[in-house]
Amino acid sequence: MTVKNQPKIAFIGGGNMASAIIEGLIKSGYDQSRILASAPSKGTRSHLATTYNINIAEKNNVAAYFADIIILAVKPALIPQVSREIAFTLRTLGLKTPIISLAAGTSFSQLENYFVNWPIFQAMPNLPSSVTQGLTGIVPNKYVIARERSMALQIFERIGEVLWLADEKNLPAIVAMAGSAPAYFFMFLEAMEQVGVQMGLSQGHSAQAALQSGLGACLMAADSDQAFEELRARVTSPNGTTEQAINSLKDDNFQKVIANAMWAAADKASQNMANAC
């Protein structure tokens, strides 16, 4: 994709998720001059400009003049204020620039109060987008046409895998499976690191062993067409050390612990969506 075919993207907000997407896009070769971020904080604007060499703005309505597509990367509580500003400016310009909302729990019905008969996406990316290894669940509303869908895909496929969802009701599952999931893995690595130190390894060696084991396992799974269960069986020799570890995890109801955590994340996302309606 040539630079001139890269959509001009405006981020409303410059927090962790916006920064992760911007970083991933630039690492993938996206032209910084075609990215803008608006933020009221001078410190945030300075950080974004210095770190990523992108366009910045204090006022959100600047995005309306700049962008081919606008990404709302603010907290759900700010969606009404931001949406009113952006929608007013776009209507004044006679434009219906596609909107992508990253605000977890914000429904189409809420967004369509401000963007009437408008092409809108809801997207749930995750922080590994910063290293182009993200996963984004995305669902379009009924006003999105093929060109706009292609534009959104051009953005998110550069920072990882994309899952097109049939309904916004699927978004809580993506929150549990992807949005929140990196924290589960980090917690698992943290626990392994701590136990490794207790077993006598240095903290550095323990962290390296945990990280490389996790990375190797994930790459092995990604490179295989075998089910996760089959891969686990390959590593687990009868009466060996791994079997003892797996049996201990089963005795402690490891799968239920994971299920409870994921349902907690999904239920919270569903609750947020219900409250937003």
C-alpha cells in the first residue's frame, strides 16, 4: 500500500490504547504524517509528538478536517462530549467520515444518538498491537459500506489479527479473550518468575526462563495445526515431571480459575454496555 493510499487517521485521545495502535502502525511502516492525535493535555501531546513524530492537536474538531477515518480512543464517560464535538463539525463540513469507537461498553445505540445514519465501527484491540501482534475484534453497523470496511481493515490488519464479528453482543467475549487476556499471561509469567526465585534462580534467569518458555509455547502452537490439547499431550510424558505439574493444576481446578476470570471480564463488559444503553 503506497503512502497516498494510506487512510489519514485521527485519534481522539492519546492514552495507552491509542499509543499502542500508533506505535504498531509506525512499526509496520505507516506514514506518521497521515496520523493525528488530539488530546487536551499538553504533556500527552508533547509525548505523542516526541515519541511518534505524528501530528497533534489540542482541539478535537481538528480531526474532522484532517481525517479519512476517526478513532474515538477515550473513556466511555467522555464519549457524549467528544461525539457531540466531532459530529457537529463533520455535519458543518458536510462529511460522514467513518467513526471507530474503542470505548468498551459503548453501544451503537448510544453512538448513533450523535452520529445519525452514520458509518460506525466498534473495535476491541489489545495492547500487543504495539508490537504488531495484537488481536482486534471489530463489528460494523448497518451504514458501513465496503470501502469503509476496507479502510478499517487496512488499519487493524497492520497491527495484528482481525476478527470480524456479527454482532456487538460478541464484544464482551473479545474483551475476555483478547482485550483483558494479555494481563492473564503477564500474571502467569509473574507467578513463574517468583517461584523460580524461590527455587534458587536469580530473578533475571527466572524471568528469562518464564518468558522464553511462554514465547516458545505460543510460537509452537501458532506454527501447528494440532489442537492445544494435543500439543499439551506431546509435552506430557507418562509419569514424568510435566504430568505431575499438570495433575497439580487440575487438582487446583486451574481451568475453572481461568473460566471464572474470563466470565468476570465478559460480565463486566456486558454490564457496561447495558448501562450505556
